[in-house]
Amino acid sequence: EEKVQNTYEKGLKERSTLAEQVKNLAELNKQMHTDAQNLTRALKGDSKTQGNWGELQLEKILERAGLEKSIHYEKEHNLKTEEGANQRLDYIIKLPDNKHLIIDSKVSLTAYNNYYNEEDEIVKEQFFKEHLASVTEHINSLSNKNYQNLDIIQPDYVMMFLANEPALTLALKKEPRLFEKALEKNIVLVSSSTLLATLRTISYIWKTDKQNKNAKEIADQAGKLYDKFVGFTGDLIEVGNKMEGASKSYENAMKKLSSGSGNLVGRVQKLKKLGASTTSNKNLDQSLIDQPEENEA
């Protein structure tokens, strides 16, 4: 009975906990649904929110490509034109050798969303025209900024990023010359997939540049190491020569002192035997006295 009771109480607690978790999950799902609806409404009607969303998508692509902010690219970078006017760039991508690539983010969602959700073909076509007009207006406004005339090293074109890839695909499908028309205004239309491929190429260029610089640094350091090693071996040889010269000088001095013909030790010892007066009882080292004496010349 005690075991059955414990099992029943344990099961009751677990069911209560599970019910609480299901309730929390339901609340979370409801909140996510509300947030998604709010985001959808904002993206449909608020151009600033659309712009922020587009820049967020672009930032994610830059990160996926392996580019680092403030190192490989800068956001909302200010540059001066030749006339001294201030130009605020969405994104400026840095390349080796002080080269740059400008990317501007544009979003066209309102008319596209209306087109996508409309079933009446006549109304649908009208929404497409509005969508195409929106994309064209973005191209014209970007072209009028003349970013390619800024005093920086860059291509003659600026990349216009459309975060909603299906919206760009629709515009290009129904207006095949849209890409060429944009290119005539020095604007290259890019979406998430095409921009990612371009940015990964830039990331590879940076890696190659770093490897080349590292290889050059290794070669420079190796050359300096070789020069230092040559100097070091020269110093060692010089020390050896000086040590050899010192050894020979020592041997010659020792011969004159104790082993050579008429050496100083023998002469001093003779003086002592003859009764030379000394002020102490000190004696020469016996090893010096025992050196074999050569006949005097």
C-alpha cells in the first residue's frame, strides 16, 4: 500500500509539472505568434523597419562569409566627396592594398507582399508594376548618390543588396533587362546567394593576402636569422683565435718562468741559496721548482 501510494503521489507531481510545462509552451508559442505578426505588420508598412531588417540580413551574410567588422568592413561609414559633401555609406568592404567595395541595402517588400497574396490576376499585375517601380526607384536613388566618384580605390560600380531574394527574382523574371539597366547606372543587383558568393571570394582574398604577408615575413626573418648566425660564428672563431693566442702566450710565459733555459724560477732559487735576504718565510710553489730545467745557452 505504501509503495502504491508513493507511486501515485509521484505520478501526480509529474503530471502537474508536465501540465505546467505545456502551459508555458503554449504561452511561448502564443507570444512568438504575436511577435511574428507584429514583425510582419512592421515590415509591410514601416520603411525604416524594413531598412533595419535588410541591414540585419546583410550583416549576417558578412559574418557567414567570414568577414569581421572594423577589420574587413565598416557600417555607416562617412566619406567626403570632391565637393566636400558628406556621404554616409551603408557598408564599405575593405580589400587588400587599400581597395574598397561599397554595398547599399535596399528593401522592397510592401508591393511584393501584396502581389504574392493577391489572387486576382489584374490586381496582381498592378501590384507587380508597383513592385518593379519600387526596385527601379531604389536603383535610381542609389545611382544619383554617385558613390563611385568618392576619393577611394574601388570599382566603377556599387552593389545594391535586396534582402528579399524572391522579390528580386520576380522583378528579374518579368523584367529581364532590369539587371542591365541597373548596370548602365553603375549598379550591380545582388541577393543573399549572389552576395554571399562574392563576399566569400573577398574573404579568400584576405586569407591569401595574409598568407603571402606571412611568407614574406618568414623570408625576412630567415634572412635576418642567417645574417645574425654568420656574425655569431665569426665572433666564436675570433674568440677561439684569441684563446689560442692566449694559450700560446701562456706557454711561452711559463717557459720563461719555470721550464725554459735560464728560467726565472731557477735564477731566483739560486739567489735564495746564495743567501738573498727575504722579509717573509714564503716559498715558491714546489711544482714550479720541479719543472725540468734546460741547459742555458
